[in-house]
Amino acid sequence: MDLSKLKSIRSGNRSAVTKLIRKIDAAKQDTDFDPEELTATFENLLQKQKILNNLNEQILNLAEAEDIESEILDSDEYCITLETKIRHIRNFIQDTHTTSKTRQSETSSQILNVDPQPFVSANLTENSCTQSSQNPFSQASNTVSTNINSKPSTSTELVLHVFTDASPKAYGAAAYLSNENETTLVMAKTRVAPVKCLTLPQLELMAAIIGARLAAHLHSTLNYPKIVFWSDSSIVLHWLTSTKTLKRFIANRVKEITELTHPYKWRYCPTDNNPADLLTRGLTIEQFDQSILWRKGPNWLTDSTKWPELNSAKTPF
């Protein structure tokens, strides 16, 4: 199938996604909505998301070299927005199901004069979001915060840390929220490296774009006051501060990153302390769940006096 045909199919599926989201939003405003119908519509939306992800990969593989940048940026922006919308809808549906189960339990206890508390798990009685049994992450421990709008108990300044990394097979970014006492994973994004060969520094630069766009999305949604960006690529860090004329491929991406991340700073992070490095390895769910680095970020994150510095003597410039 040619490129124009694939883009036409993708456009049609995006229109279908918009209609499904509008239908769900309308149902959420209706106090008498049918939960089963809402769930069915949501499942259709998830199927459309899978189709779009597959189409994006096919289009990227067929795109000309000069069009790869704009194609990646367009698909990433759309996918991040859609993923956020899907997360909100999923939370709404899970809250609805939890509320329904809790009310049924309360009704039964009134009829039988039985206290349901000993028989209902705490996470249900507290009306928190639970993972679907079909979600493979439900087999992992519940260690990632599901309510990033909640502020830590302390009044210290919150900082959003965004880590980026790449390998020949994949590249991506992971975002963490921290104060002086604790850190938590907020969101992550990864992509398979394009079929067209790119050098590792170029892929690291693509990872930096993912990180910049991820931070811009989170900042616009949650308005974090301070953001710090981290990369283990000294070459990328040099490109981002260089005043020399760069090749077009590099210059276009540096411009995009600079516009999205100004006035925040990019810093160096050793590879073995970079949680985004785990995104590029193809780890299993269990390995991610067992990794403290993945769940909490590097242990020095809460103490700015221990943040690593790039040794200029080791840079190739």
C-alpha cells in the first residue's frame, strides 16, 4: 500500500476517534448513562488506538528522509494527547465501576445487617482506581502513583525531571515528579527506531525531542513550576548549546527542542543512573516493576547538591 493511501486511512481513523471521544464525553455528562454502552464505546476507542499506532509505524517506514521529522512530531503529539484522554476515560470508568460495587456492598450489608468492611479490600472501599484484570500490569505491584494531581504532603517545591535515552532499537523519555523527600514516575514515552538508519547521536537527539514534547504536554496539563532535563549523551548536550552552524537534520531538531524547553536546563546523567535507558532495552513488565531506578528515578534526584556534572575533559569537543 502506498504512502498517500495509508495517510488517508489514518485520517479516517482519526476522525472516528474524535467521534468516539465526543460520544464518551456526552455520556459522562449524562447521569443516566449506560455503563455497559460506555465500556463498549471505550473498547472501540482502544481498538482504533491500536490501528493508528500500526498505521503510524507503516507511514514512518515509507516516509522520505526529509519528512521523517515532521511525521514523528505529528504522530507523537497526537498519540500523547490520545493516551492522556484514554487514561482519563479509563479512570472515570473504573471509578464508576468501583462506586457501583461499593454501593451494592453497602445495600447488601444493610439488608443482612453485616459490616462489609472486613470483606472488601481497602483499595475498593477508598474508591481508588483499580487495574483491569486483562491489563498485564495488574500482575505487577501497585507502586506507581495513579493520581499525579495530588501534591506531596510537604510544601517544598515540586520539580519535574525528564530523562531521555536511545539505543539502535528504540528511543524514549521518562518523567518523574520530585520534592526534597520523594519521587514518583509520572509518564513515559518510547518509540521503535526508524528502519532508515540513523546514528546513535541522532537517535539520542530524537529521544530529546520526545522528552521535550512530553514535558510540554505535562506542563500545559499540570503546570509544574520547574523542569529539569537529563541526557547521558554529551554530543546531544553539546548540540543544544552550540553556536556553530549544524547540519539541517540536527539543526531542525535542536531548534524544536530549544523552543520547547526554554528556559529550563539540560543536564548530564550517567547511563547507569538514567531510567530512560531501561526503555530502550526491551525489559519485561516484571523487570520494570522490580526496578527501583524505574519506579523512583536515581537516588540522588531529591538532593540537588548531589546532581552529577558533565566532565568537560571527557567530551569529544
